[in-house]
Amino acid sequence: MTSTSVEEKKRGRKAGSGEMYTWHEGMDWNPVEKVILERRSVRKYRDEQVPEKLVRRVLEAGRFAPSAGNSQPWRFVVVRDRDMLDEMEKYVRLRCRVLKFMLDWESSPLGRLSWLLAQAYIRLMPNKLHPIPFGAIRLIADGKLKLFHGAPTVIFILEDVRGVSKPQVDIGICGQNMVLAAHSLGLGTCWVGFVELFKFGTKWKKKLGIGWPYRLIEAIALGYPVGRPDGMVARELHEIDWWEGGRKRTVF
Amino acid sequence: MFYLAIKEILTIPTYNDPGTCRAGRVVIDHERCNGCGDCALICPGACLYVAGVGKDRKAYMIDKAVPDCMSCNDCAAICKRGAIRAEHGYDFGGFYKALHRAEMVPPRNF
């Protein structure tokens, strides 16, 4: 090994080394950045249960997430029961079929009425009936998209509505901690927002413990992925306003 | 400051009209594609399918005016041969108009 390469290695400049806790321009991705950038949502899981200890370790990452006023407004419910998960999938599919029947003006037998209903509901809930979840409702109803994508373990995150300031944001931070930790440990994960529909089922509310002060926000599907779905991809650049020296610049 | 005109705020796009909506779109390099079907398996919008036999087995995007593609690029990540990628992000226009965006680029190490 030449002296320059030793020097390079010491300063973390060796290609692919990506040392932690330091930065210089144009350096390689460090392991944490690599996990963040290469994580993709996994939507096809192997039929192999995740070891209990591994799930416990992932939950541990969530427990140490930062939260407003250290309020820790979360509660985890882990479901690893295949029958229960299948039943949940069936429940959500049925709800989606009802929604599709009511709102999908392309296929609904209600015709014009469903178009009017959809227009009204979209205006009432523009986020929940955004074109993307609207399409997902159709796909779940048709059986083309599975709720948990066949994951053997699902972590439900409940929000304590009495949390400090913005508990929903804390839930997101907590979940991201767990998702990144899971990926670094070789697991695949996917956020599932459609679990919100469980709030309409008395049985699920009881089973998952949804009731004041807890509200079900999101779920994370966990399992070993089929193939190698991780990798860096292209994403849109976002315009950033940059104020410095009394002037505004626009950077991307 | 309004980034959307009042008219745009009031118009919710009709989700199946290509005149107002631009869904995501993937481009498939059929020279490189070997029809393994991984992309079709994981596509969350069920937008991809594999057709043909033998050497002609290739992935295709479904022929729909507004497909459910959300340019997530999961297909690009799972493709071993780098044959598929999302061309542009989605923009549903009107109330959902995408703001302050530019073209899609991979992560940059500054």
C-alpha cells in the first residue's frame, strides 16, 4: 500500500469506504446515507417469518426516536399472525369494494350519481382521495394490490392524541427510524396508510386497541424481500429558496 | 402569495382525463429487457405486464390513458439490467398541480 492511499484511507477518501462523522467535498456515501438513499418500498415478501429478536431490535430504534417535548406519543402493535393478517386484508378489500362501488364513476353501476358523490367527497377529503390513493382503492378492490403485500410481520403505529405539539410528525419520525434500521438489518419495509380503514371496524378497534386516546395512523409491513429491490433511483429536484447575504437565490 | 390561480384551486381534475392529468410514465429499453417480470411483480400501480415468448418476452406498460404509475422508480431499482426507468413525475393539474419541481435526477454527492 502506497503512502498516499494510506493517507487517503485515514481521511476516508478511499473509494467506497465512506467514513462516518466527517465530510469532504464529493466523498463517497457513508453507510447511513447509503441506507437512506438505497431504501425502496418493498412490495413482494418471501414467505419466511422474521425472527422475533430482529423485530424487537427494529422496535428499539423506534423507541429512541426524537419527539416533541420527549412526549413519545406512540404505541406499537405487532401482528405476526398469518390468519389475522389475511383477515385484515380481506376486511380492507371489502371496504375498498364498497368505496369503489360508491365513488369510481368509471365502473360503478350508480353512474352519474357516483360521479357526483366522488366530486363531493374529493372536495371534502382532497388528501385521502388524491388520484394516487383513489387508484389504489380500485386496485385493492380488484385484488391487484394486497394491503400488506404478503408481509409476515406488521407493526401498527398508534398515535397518542394527547402528545405534545404535533404528535403525527413524531409518529413519522419514529416510523422512519424503524424503517431505516430494518433496512440496514437486511429487511424490507413498506408504509401502509390504508390501515386507517380499521377505525370503521368495531372488531379491529378492539383488537388493535384503537380508542381514545389512541388513533391508528400508519402501519409498517416488515419481511424479507423477494429479489434485490434496493437501489438508488432518480427523483424530482425540488426548488429551494436560499437566503444568504441579504439576497435570495434559487437552488435545486 | 398564490402559486395557483383561484380557478386551479377550484378545479379538481377528472382523474381519467389525459387532457388535465399527467400520470407517471416508464420507458422500457427492449434491447436490454429479458422479460424476467420482476418489475411487473412489484409495481404498486399494476402498470407493467410481461408478454411474448422466448426471446420476444418483454415488459410493457399497460395501455391506459391515465395509468396508476406514480414514478416511484421501484421498477428501476429492482431491474438487474437497467432496462427500465421512470421518465417523469406525475402531475394531476388543477388543485393537485405539482409546484416547484424540476427533472428527475439520481442522488448527488456534494
